[in-house]
Amino acid sequence: MTNCCNEFSRSSLLRQAVAEAGAGLPAIEPGMPVPAGTGLDRRSMLLRSAGVALAVYGAGALRLPLFEEGVLEAAEAAPNQPVLVSLFLDGGADSLSLLSPVGDPDYRRLRPKLALPDSGLAFTEDPRLRWHPSAAALRTLHLEGKLTVLPTVGYTDADQSHFTSRHYWEVGATNPRLRTGWLGRYLDNAGRPDNPLQGLSLDGELAPPLATARAPVAALRGADQYRFWAPGVWGDVEREMLETIAPLGNARGTADKALAAIGHASTHVARLRSQLSVFNGAQGGNFGSTVTYPTHRSGFPQRLAGLAAMLAAGLPLRCVALRAYGMYDTHSDQPEALSQGLKLTSETLLAFQRDLEARGLADRVLTLVWSEFGRRVEENGSNGTDHGAAGAVFLMGARVQGQMVGELPRLRDGLDKNGNLKASVDYPSVYTSLLEQWFDFDAADAIPNARAYRRLQLVK
Amino acid sequence: MCVHHRSHPVFFVRKLWGCFNPTAPPRGTQKALERRYVKGRYAVRPVVEAILKHPHLYEGPRMVKSPIVYTAGLLRAAGRGIDTESWTWLCANAGQQLFFPPNVSGWNDERWLDTASYLARWDIAGRVTRPAVLDPAKVQAPFDADKLLDRALEFWGSPHLSSGTRRALRAYSVRALATANTSWKRKSYPALIENSLRHLIAVSPDFQTS
């Protein structure tokens, strides 16, 4: 993280420490909020029906085996329920690079070094704007009507601390004391007491937007954990060996109770291995998809590919959260730092959408892409930009309206007193609208002061 | 105070017997063991010896070994002692963390096996065999299903296998050898198969029950 600020590095490390220790945070700034979900009890389990290793948060007094039944019941009760995916661009993404106002004369004045040349990737809803060359995949989605762009989303008197602003977005209110996430409160009201998959973090640790007060949620430890390894065995021999588990387990019949137990377990092991082959890379690492995802050592594309496979397998997911690849706190060397993450993220999102379409799931899944703030309009002296205010939000899916919500102001007179982009949309407006239009849920039960926020037409 | 409770010998004998046998002891055996326990001034060893010598242990129904017993048995058969602390978490994965039973009544010996704990036992078997794994570049194992099975059994001290288990292992060995369709596979696969047979023997019903 050579391009980011110290506070970003510290906050990332501290959040990681929280996730690992489940303990409170040492303060790094006065009044710094504690991330939602901090201190929630975490228990590990292997969810056998789903074949995934999970860290379950908020299990309360429920015995973990009860979740097996809860997950199955939830899957049967609502097989086609809508799913919201929250994708976080960590660090404060520069919306003026995602969509560059090359047609605004003040753009080059304020960014003499960083202003992007005309990429030729026109944004059809505002003639001043061009897509970043690394975001061509997002443009494809937009042209197909599957991407809604909200160019300036934020809140009044934006806090420029990564920690605080991110917290506000995560909990759905500018309240440093809130300890539950906005999606977590939705799940507390609309979720089940026995289905941790209803709120799933794909980053291996609890995602604060999913932090609940009562309902169990989970963090995926890896969809490919159910693997049988034998030392000194590989190739054809390994394959034949694993095929032998069931016949060997049943080789002595089942007349005896103990032998029956071995046979029963062996049979189920063989069945589970077969069911999970889609998750463990046995089919070329693409989770059984017909779509080609980008390949990257970060595993980010594989996380979304795995998510599509889990949805196709009928797992009862409702809210999913993960971080996008890339570091968006671009105080220096912004062109290169931004391009790397943006390209992989955009291309992975396009592949994910194509995958959902190929699997017949596109109508069920909506993806919200957000960052804790945008960046300052004026570049700094390090070939980068500093923390700003409003930033871009994207909504991806087959059922999004596909039309821009809000606007990018003229840079000459549309900035706030600090020279940052003014928000044309309050972020809680996005949340309240999604809860009502996507989940058919009364937003007042999840978003404080929900009535005060303008409703946006986001879903078809 | 505990050992002088009048129900203590009954409870103690049932509990200890249950560690080795899946069904309750015959009434006469129960009484005899209680007497031995009380007369021996509550010494445990004579009772254990009597249970281990009882025909019921060898001729009665089988029981699934607990993860600790299973692991200790494999280590002993492989000639290995406790040379790492990893067995602690490996056994915990298999459902048994010593001194931390799920409730005050102890472990439920009928629930040792499910798909997760089976995987953990598979891992235990792999950890036991790993130090002695055969390298196909250095070891030329015979291209013969029966000989490979016998060699793999030797690794475990040549225990007797039931006919069903032996048939399943031999069938596997034949199938695996049949996949060697090139010269390099014919040269290297027998060692891999011997490694895999050692592993499969360890997870066979014969080894997981007693």
C-alpha cells in the first residue's frame, strides 16, 4: 500500500486485528467509531449441506448443528429470494477518474497532470463524461442497461477519515455509536434465526454492513475446504483412491452398528465430495461456470465466481458483502494504482453478470458498488489526489433502472466550500430505496430517520 | 465421598466397560467387575485388565474408535510416538478434545462419525503415514496388486483384515494399476498405490472400529 495514507494503512490493520481478535480497538483518533460487529462472538463450523467452512457470528445460544436444518429450510422456503451484493472499493475511489469530465474546461485546470485524455469511451447519459479506459467493462454493462450510475453520492459535511466515513456507510447513518450494519438490521428484522448464510461475507471476516444484533450471519472461510489429501498420492491414483472411499467403507456390510456407521459416513462423504466438486476447482477452477472470469492471484474473481455457483446450488443467501480488488486510496501514483484495481474489478463484475445470466439467476441478484468517499477534485503534488467528499456508486443487475441518478456538477461552481464534489444523492437514500424496492421491506426498520430521505427509482 | 457412594461401583464399571464395548456387560460380569473393584480398594488397573481379557471384547459387536484411540492406535502400529502436538488439533477436528467433552455426561460414543469428522480422520491417517511416504523416483514397488497390498499391510504390522475389506482394497489396487498406460506411469504408479493403500487401510472399517 505504497500510495495510500498512514491512516488508511492503520485502519486496515486495525480492522484486521479486530476481525482476528474479536476485541475492541485501540483509538487512533479521538471519537473514532468502532466498526459494526466488533466483539461479536465467532464460532467456526463446517456447513455440511453447503459444504463450506464458515465463521458464524451471532450464533447466540443456538447449537451450530441446528444451522444445518435452518439453511435447508430457508432454501426450501424461499428458493428465488432476491440477493443484494455489496462490493466495497476500499480507500475512497476517485469518481472523476472512473467517469472523467473531459468536456469540462476546469477538469484540466484542476488536474494538470492527472487529467485523463479522452478515452473515446463515451458515457451516453452525459456528453462531458468518458469512462476510464480500465472501466470499459462497466461501460459495456451500462450500454446494455444493466448498470445504474450515481456519480455523486455522499452526505452533508463529509468526514474525511477513512475509518469514520466507512463506518457511516456501513451502518447506514452518520452515527459513530451504531454497532450494527444497515444490512444486518434488515436481516435482524426479515431474516431467520437459524440461517447464517443469509448474510455472507466473502472476505473471511465479518463485513460490518452485515453485523446484526440477533440474526446469525457468516464469513466464508473457503468454498473449497472439503478436500481429501493423501501424502505421496496424485494423478490417476489419487482419483481412483478417492473413488474407493464409499466401497471401502461399506466393504464389511452394515449388520454391525459400528460398521453401519462407517458405511453411512463413507457414503455421505462420497456424495458430498461429488456435490462440492463444483467449488473445489475440479472443473477447471471456474466453479462450473460457462463464463471465463479473469484469473488473478488475489482470488477476487474466484470469490464472485464461487458466489454465482453457490447461488446456482440453491444456497439461501440474501445479503453478501466483499471487498473489490485494488487499493483506491490514491494519494500518489494514481494513474497506475487506480488502473490495476479498476480493470480487474470491472472485468470481474462483467463476468459475474454474464455468469448470473448464463445460470438464469440475473433477475435475482443486484450488486451495489460503493466507496467511503470520493477524492478531491484538485490533484495534489504527488501525482495523486487526497480525500474528498461525494463519490460514485454503481448498481449492477438485470433489474436496475440503468439510468443515471443524480448528476456530476460543473467543476467551476458545483463544488463545496472545500473544493470537493457535492453530493447529489444522500447515501441513505440509496439504502432506503434498495430495501423497499429490492427487498420489499420497510426501510424505517433498518435505516434511522428513513422518512427523511428521498426515494430513488433504482429497480425496474 | 464419591467412591464410597453405594452406586459408585455400578457406575464406574458401566462407564469403564463402555469405553471398550458398545453394549452393556452381562449381569454376572458387571457384578464380578464391581467386586474386583471394591476388593481391590478401588484400583482401576485390575478392572481394566479383566475387561481386556473378557471374550466379549473380542467376540462382541464392534465399536467406532474415538479419535484419540484411533490416532494412538495408528501411531503405535506405525511405530511412531507422540512427536508433535498436532494430534491435539487433529483429534479436535475429528470431534474429541481431551478433557473437553461436550457435556458433563462425557462423549457420545455413538456419534463419532460424520462427513466432517471422517475428513479429519482421513487427515490423521495422512499425518501418520507422511514421514514414511514412498518416493516413486527412489522406490521401485512391484507392479502387482496383491504384493502392493501385502507391502502396505506390512507398514501397519501386517494386521489381519476382514475378507470384505481386503477385497475392496485389492479391487482398488487392480483398478489403479490399470490406469498406468504409459511407461513412466508403470514405473511410478506402484509406489503411489502403495502409499494410497497404507492410507486406505488406515481409514478402513477394520481400523476405525475395534
